[in-house]
Amino acid sequence: MSEKSKVTAALLCFFFGALGIHRFYVGKVGTGLLYLFTAGLAGFGAIIDFFVIIFGKFRDKEGRLLK
């Protein structure tokens, strides 16, 4: 289990998903930059990530589920 919080990641995704801040938070810098330069994959990636986080399936850089 990751030391990163699911609630924090969900809030970051909700408010700053298009900037990829939630991905930087969990250590996924490469996809964070992708989201930053593509506006969260035109918003669709951020929306999908939000639901994945809410349902508890989002993983950090090490592949661990968020707590």
C-alpha cells in the first residue's frame, strides 16, 4: 500500500486534473508532463483518472494502490 493518500489524489485530480498535478503527486512525472502539455489528454484522461482514483484502482509510481 502506498503512503500517498487517495483523498489527496482525488482532490488534486478534480481541481487540477488538466495540469496533471495528481500524477506528479504519486510520482508519475512522465505522464504528469503529458497531461500538462495536452490539457489532461483533452480532459478525458483527467476524468478517467478521477474515477479510477475514486474506485480505488489508481497506483503510484511503484505500482502500489493509494491508501
